[in-house]
Amino acid sequence: MSKLIRVSIIDTGGEFTCGTINDDDLAYYIKSTIEDGDIGSNCELENGTEFDAVMHDNSFHLYAPNVRNAEVLIEEAIVESESDYENPDNLEFNQIFNGGIGESGIKIFQSSCPADPEINDGELIVYTKKYEKRVNDTYFIKIKDDETFDPKNIYLGFVLLDEVMDFTEDEILEYFFYIPKITFESYLISALKNTEQKFDADNLEKDYDYEDSMQEEIWMEPELTSIIKEKHKINSYSTEGKGEWENDYLKFMDSEGETLYEEGCL
């Protein structure tokens, strides 16, 4: 019988954004408002324009928990019809795991570490981050009749932001993948062949740590990365926080790499 697995990743997290200000007039009035000491993540600029920094997120916009020390809740429900997949909140779920991510079998790896976006003279880069003490990110995995669910097949990719935001060591959830073991091993074999490494295809699990292999072999191959994103990525069903921000971080940089304003660090 088919099943629906509900996985909740829970920890401190928040909203993190980065974007560019390409409009000359907007960049001018932002700098003027900074000089006047009146800038904020949501404020009125010197010329009366309403400014919301979070809306300038063309580089990235994340709202998710940290993964390294997250709590994990895994539940399962029996699916009797296709309509059940469309209405998961109506299903009766039974808990099969509740504990730390380190004991869950789930694998984690660094999926990205962004740098400052490139901008032209006169343009600006804007960063924001707002922490919450508890963010709950929920995902659903469809398990067919002939499949067996295994949390070891879950791979969580996290983004490091320490290159672009000072005082930030968070590992924020970016990707949730469910990759059956036999499929993962086919990807690993392909990656190893590309690097001309010698390996024993019958003893991959003995010779390789699959969490490390996802980071060091597979994710380094652009073609495999694209395939995994296309075939195995699961989108978040819901992301919920307590609605109480711990800070309101805002940072502006110019085209010379100079920080014009930075406040709200924890």
C-alpha cells in the first residue's frame, strides 16, 4: 500500500535575502537616507518613497531553519487514493521518528556558498536577515507500493552565508532531496568514472561515505547536480515560525565593495 511520509525539520532559522539596487535614483536616495541616519529595512526614503529591503531579493531569498543541529519529526500515513496526496492535512499520520538530525539517518551537505553579486558603478547590494528561535519546515515524500521508505535516502543541502554576511555561521536549508539508494549509487559511479577514480562497484557503501560523496564527488558534477535537482528535489509544503524576530539586520555595499551601512547583527 502506498504511503505518504511527512518530514519536519525544526530549529533556529529565519529569513535571509540579497539583491541589487540598479535604479540610479533609488540608489541615490538610499545613500542620502543612510547619511541622514534614517535608513531601515522598511522605511521612508528622503524623497518620500517607501522602501522595503526584502523586496530586493534577485540574488537569493531563503526562509528556512538551520540543519546541523535540527530536530527531526518523521511521520507516515496510508494513502488510499490519489486525492489523498492533494489533501495531506486530512490524513492520519503516525510518528516513526522524533529526535536529533544526527540520529535520524538523514544526510546533509553544503549545496552553495554565495559571494557578493557583481554590480556596476553607482549600484548597490542589499542584504537582510531576521532570526527566529524556531522555524518548522515541512516536506512530503510519496512512497509507492513497491518501495520502502528509508530516511537515509534524504539529503539536505544547506547554504553557507559567511562569505556575504558578517557574524553568520548558519547552515540554512536550501534543498531537500529524496534519492533511493540504488539511484544514488548510479550517480556516484558516474561521478567516479568522470574523475577516473578506481572503485569497486559492488562495495561502494563499504568504501565511500555517502554523505561525503554527495558533497565531494556528485555535487561537483554540474550535469549530475542538474539531474538531481530535476528528478529528486522536493519543495517545502510549509515553513512556519513563531512570528517573533530576534533582530533586523540590514547591510548595504557599493560597487567598490565598501560597506555603507550594517546594523542588526546578533
